[in-house]
Amino acid sequence: MKNIDFPLSAYDAHGRLKLPFLFWCILLLQARTWVLFVMAAASRQQGDTLLNLFYPDHDNFWLGLLPGVPAVVAFLVSGRRFQLPRFWALMRWALILAQTALLFWQPVLWLQGEPLSGTGLALVILDGFALWWLLANRRLRACFSPHED
């Protein structure tokens, strides 16, 4: 029997629960360094300037790619989530772990001497909200459930 806790608009044509729009926004937030990397690669002449603007320390850029890996994998696997139910269920915890790392990343940079900026503060607030939403949203939890009700 299907779960009727969610409105009918939350289901696709096959009766499966759709991923919320905010989930895709959080994937972009987590994969922000990957998005910057793709933008820099797309703009050949300004790519190096763009990377130096956001990541003057190249080590931070390469380390910044790591927490975005679960988001990239989740994006790629999301279309096949019903064929890989156990892997998909584990992806939620990988995304939560990556979001926790991103939440503490900016304060660590501040402790290492990076100046406090509005952008950094906004990222910490967004990362905190994203972590809370990944943990608390009932519909998202149901989307990552290995079995359908």
C-alpha cells in the first residue's frame, strides 16, 4: 500500500515519490567547488583568474572538491535510485557527512587566518540550514528509504 502522507503532486507518473526541489539546490551547494571547476574549464581564458579569485590557495581548491563528490555521485545515480535501493539509502548518509564537513570547513579556514567575510558567513548559514534539512525533512527521508511503502 502506498504512503499517503504526502500530497499527490509529490509523486511521479509511476506512483514513486519525487525528490524535492530543495534537494537539487543542496546538491549544487555541496558541489559548489565542482561547479566552479566546470565554469573555469568552460571559460578557457578566464578560468585561471576565476579559480584564483575564489581559491587563492590551490590546496584549498583540491580539498574543496572532496566534499562535493557525494553530491556529484547522488546527482548521477538519482535517475537509477530504484534500481540501486541499498546504495541510494547509503547516499543520504554520505550527503549528511559531506554537509557536516562543509559546515565546519569555513570556520577552520577562519581559524587558519582567512579573513571573516560576508560570503563565508553566508556559506556557513546555508551549510547549517542544508544539514538541518537533510536530517529533518520527512519527504527526503522517504525518498531515500530502501523500500517503498
